[in-house]
Amino acid sequence: MTGYRIRPASESDGPALYELWQGLRQHNATVDRRVIPAPVAESEFIVDFREVLARPRSAAFVAAVDTSLAGFIAGTIERNLPDRLPAEHATVGYLWVEERFRRQGIARALFAEVTGWARTQNGVSHFEMAVLSADDAAAGFWRSIGFTPFIERLWAPLGGAEEDA
């Protein structure tokens, strides 16, 4: 494989990122049937993506291989609940590497880039994020770079588990 380059995402990446993001959404829906992606047109995605790029407490990076995007990561700073310190934490909203580019260090390099950005944010000392329980590969990746379980998020239909059968 040719080498990859990690760089900040730019507005011009929008259409290619939309395609990668759709792959991530499809993957999540395949992993857990409770994940039902809402329809999002490319134009809507582009508008939201521009807003993310404009926020001072958000960052997005891409992995470029030749003229293609192999993956991306998006991070932001979120407030903790009022009864928990520190007041803020970094979170990864999305991380995706296309199948053909996996196992080459791209996900780790993307995470290293968002970590470097998070270290520049005042008052931020750690990451918190959600991972689909059914996505063993994703959970394994995050654990391999130092994440540990912290808060378990549970799910149930309003009528109870028997309605979900």
C-alpha cells in the first residue's frame, strides 16, 4: 500500500466524507438492528460538516491515500454532568477506516491526531465516548489503545424486553 497522510479535514472533503460516513452508518446498522440511520442527504451533511469545522471546540481529521480518503475521525469537547469534575472531556463522535485500508495503523494515527488536538483544549484531561456493545472489533480497538469501561449505557423498549423479541 502507498503511505497515508493524516491532515485536518476541509470543506472540500465534504462529498467524500459523506460517502465514508454512510459506510460507518451502514456498518453500525448491521452490527445492531436497533441502530436505524435517519435519511440524511449529502447537502444536509455538508451543511452540518461546515458547522463542525467552524466550531472552536470540535475537530475533524482525514487519512488520505493518494487521491482517496481512507478514513476520518471527528472529536469534540463536551461538558460533564454538573456533579462530576473535571467540567469537560473530549469525545470521539466518529472514527471510520475503509475496510481495504484497515490494519495499517490508520485508526491509531487518526486517534493520535485528535488526541493532540484535545491536549490543546483548556481543562480537558480525558476522553469519554460511546461504542456499540455489539461491535466487538471497535471495542477491541478502543481497549487496545487504553480505553476502559466507565459508564454502561443500557437500552430497553418502552414496553419492556418482551416487546423487543
